[in-house]
Amino acid sequence: MSKARYPIDLHLHTTYSDGDRTPAQLVSMAAARGVRVLAITDHDTTEALKEARAVGEERGVEILSGIELSTWREKELHVLGYGFDPAHPPLVEIVARFQNDRVHRAKATIAKLDELGFPLDSAAIFASAAGAIGRPHIAHAMVTAGHVRTVDEAFRRFLRNDGPAYVPLFRLLTEDAIALIHDAGGVASLAHPGIEGVDHLIPRLVEAGLDVIEVSHPSHCSSQLRHYRALASALGVGVSGGSDFHREGRAQIGDYGLDDLGALKG
Ligand code: AMP
Ligand code: ZN
Ligand code: FE
Ligand code: FE
């Protein structure tokens, strides 16, 4: 296995959300690539942490607590949390609310697709999700059923925000998500700002306590990398980075990340 570009990768998904590797598999892959520090950032859940830490101890990989919260400020923004106490009761409560809402939302999405003439095997979709069920599980089922050729097509035609089969998740305000992560003792990073194109919101979020901007991410081209690095520096916030690994095929573990955890502090 080839060596990773970075020793620290702070953005990865497992089977507890929409990734296809278990925490144990992910940590072992990271160790084999020479990654020393990982934060698993499943969507709206910290369920992977315990298993990841157990394997991390065996393999010499430090595991920071992590999460990627689905939040709302004008549009859907993803907030990454790091180094918080996963047992902090208000955080546990929000995570439980997301889990519950994701189940209702998946059922409502499947019902919408059924009405649109694209029936799916609901039981199989729920069986394919070990934790936070999301649109990717439904998109994969649409491919399996032959309704679309690719996951991307499923998002483009049906599941994208405001698409014909879109059902919103409950809306946690971005500022509230930042405060929640702080209350739990962690730092908050704005994930992949280049995807959402929300530069105009960043100063306001920094005022609300945003600590970090995610700079190194596979969706950012080299000019965006430079742009967000300069913006973080101008605003006096830290930078984070990670591969956003879900499965083989896009970025490898450790191909995006940090050289030094001190970068989180700005
Ligand atoms: P959800 O959290 O259920 O709202 O699903 C959103 C997640 O789906 C995002 O965080 C991405 O990981 C994934 N996603 C969004 N758009 C696409 C796409 N075009 N192809 C594959 N995955 C996508
Ligand atoms: Zn995802
Ligand atoms: Fe994201
Ligand atoms: Fe992600």
C-alpha cells in the first residue's frame, strides 16, 4: 500500500454513516499508509469512536473524537467537530435527534420516490445502514434497482437539496452547532467551504466562534487551497484537512490532511 501524503487525516466516514469501511478497517488502512492521527467524522454520529480507539491503540494510531454535523445557515453547511467529549449530554441529545429524524426522513424519501414511479426495497435500504442512514444509502439502492446508472445521477435527478425526492433534515443552526461543540470541549471547523460557496458567511461564523476552516479537501482545487489558507490566516482561525474518505475511488486516506495538529489553532 502506498504511503499517505499527510500523517494526519481529520475527515473520514465509516459504516456508521455512509462509508463502506468499518472503523477497524479504516484505522488499519490508515496505519498501513503511515497515518498517525485520525478523526472519524461520520454524519451526525460518534458511534465509530469506541471501536476506532480500540484498534488505534493496537496499531499506534491516535484517534481524536470527531463528527460532521449537518447544519443550516442559508443552506446546508457541514460543521466538523474535534476533540470534544462524546458523552456531553446536550451533544448526545442532538445526535439522538438526528438519528431519529434520519429514519423518518429516509422513509419519507422512499415514499416520494415510490410516488414518482421509482419503487425501492425499504427493508434492504435500512439493512444497508449500520448507523446514520442518509441519502447515499438510498442513492445506492436506486442504482441496484436499475432506476439510475450512478449515485451521482440519483443525486442530480432526485435527491439533491430541493430535488423532487428531497426531504429536509431537522435544521440545526450553524451557530448553535458551533456552540454545542464548544460546550462539549471541542473545536469547530467549517467543512469544505468551496463546495457550498459560502465565503460571505464565514466572517459571521468566525464571530460566532468558528475556530477552524477546512482547507485541505479533495473538492478544493489548488487556487481554492490558497484562497482558504489565506482567508483563515486573515481571520485569525486555524485550518483543518482530510480526505473525506467514504470508499475507494476518490481520495485515499491521508492524501488530504495536516502535517501538524498545531494548524488547528491558527
Ligand atoms: P445526507 O447526510 O443524508 O443529507 O446525505 C448527504 C451526503 O451525501 C453528503 O454529505 C455526501 O457525503 C453525500 N453526497 C452528496 N452529494 C453526492 C453525490 N452527488 N454523490 C455521492 N454522494 C453525495
Ligand atoms: Zn458522506
Ligand atoms: Fe460534508
Ligand atoms: Fe464528509
